[in-house]
Amino acid sequence: MANYLSDIVAAHRAAAASDGRDVDELVTQALRSPTPRPFAEALASRATRGLAVIAEIKRRSPSKGDLDPGLDPAEVARAYAAGGASALSVLTDGPAFGGSPEDLATARAACGLPILRKDFTVSRADICDARIMGADAVLLIAAALSDAELLEFLGLAALLGLSSLVEVHDEAELDRSLGAGAALVGVNQRDLTTFEVDPGRAEHLAAQIPDFVVAVAESGVRDGLDAARLAAAGYQAVLVGESVVRAADRSVAVQAMAGHVVGPRRPTAAVGAR
């Protein structure tokens, strides 16, 4: 995986290798934590009411630098909820994104929306930590995980009552994820090597995602026009970060993306057309 994620994932794997905690004890602790809110269900239920928005709380990113280093997670969470977001995504990675588990806990206390822990899951302990800190879903990046890890992590997350958003970038990763049993798939339109966004990637892959799988389009969703196009391609949700974090009115920005009619998943004649 020679791309911009390599160093980040390597750092997380090094940290996981030095983590001496007993995973069985972590599983027990996680199961005793508050019951997770229904994340995947919150997105799937919007199919009859229109496109769902997963609005992201992040201070910075490797590709865009600082977005809002001093943001208040509680304030941002409430703004997103007021705009009609169906769920939140909270960055908990510190070095690359300026996030923390405290950001997630603060956002959770501020509203009733289910929350995705947006981080680099590379171990069973990471999944336990997600529930312990109050997350309702974990991110599994197919490009960063082996087939065996995907299968194992999906199983553990299910045991802990967590949804798993499996992120893919191409057909091969989609096939691997579906083969592992992914029921919630996110298509990331950002190229892992160049940082560039391919606005046709999600549309191209949409027809290959089975109807029983909840489909999420990620990255490069700038406005209501982008959201409407992806909904028409059959995505039940969009995950939006930079555009809503930087918006002058975050509630209005989310509102413009939510509720678009979700169409059937089928091949598009004009991939990438706006």
C-alpha cells in the first residue's frame, strides 16, 4: 500500500504491536459500555426519505491542512444535527487529523446522533476502544487490511454491537469487502496516491454494490448538486467533511445535501457528469 496512508497506518500498526493490554479484558469492558446507537440503520432508513448525511468533525487533514483547529465538537455536532444529519463521523487520530477520543465523547454528549469513529483500525483493541469511547461504528479501510483482518474485525465489531463502514476505492477492494461480509460500504472517491478526487468513481462502482448493502459515497462531496448526483446513482448516504466543516453556516450546508431522492443502482452513461 504505497500511498499517502502508508506512514499513518504504519504508525498505528507500531502502536498496536506495543499495546500490552489483554484483548479479552477489553472485550468484556466494551460489552459493559453503553449500548451503541443504530448507525447503519440510521442510514438505511433514509432510503425512503431521501439521502442521509454523515457529517464529519475534523480539525485538519493530510491533504488540506488545517480546517478549523479550534472547533468545539459539541457546537459542531449540534449544528449538524440541526441541519438534518443522520449520523456523525468524528476523527480520533491525533497526529494526522488533530482529533482525539475526547472529541468523540464530547460530540456524543451534545446530540443523539450515532457516531462513526473515523480512525485507522488495525487491531482488535482498536475496535474495543471504539465502543468504550462511545462510538457506534468503526471504519475498516480495505486498502489497509488483509482479507483475514477484514473478516476478523467485521466479526468482532458485530459481537460488540458496532456497525462497520468498510471503505473501498476500486472493484478489487469492493469484491474483497463483500466477500468478507460487509453490509455497509463506503466508496472513497479520493485517490490514495495523488489526493485527487475522481467524481465518477462512486458512480462507476454503484452498480456493483448489491441492493442489500448500504452504500455511502465519501470525499469530494462539495454541495447539494454533488449530493443529488450521488443519490441518483443509488447511494443512501454521503460522508462529508471539508465542505461542511468550512461552511459559514454548517446547518445550512448539511441541509442542502440531505433528503435528495435515492435512485436505483445501475450503470451510468456519463460517468462523472455533473
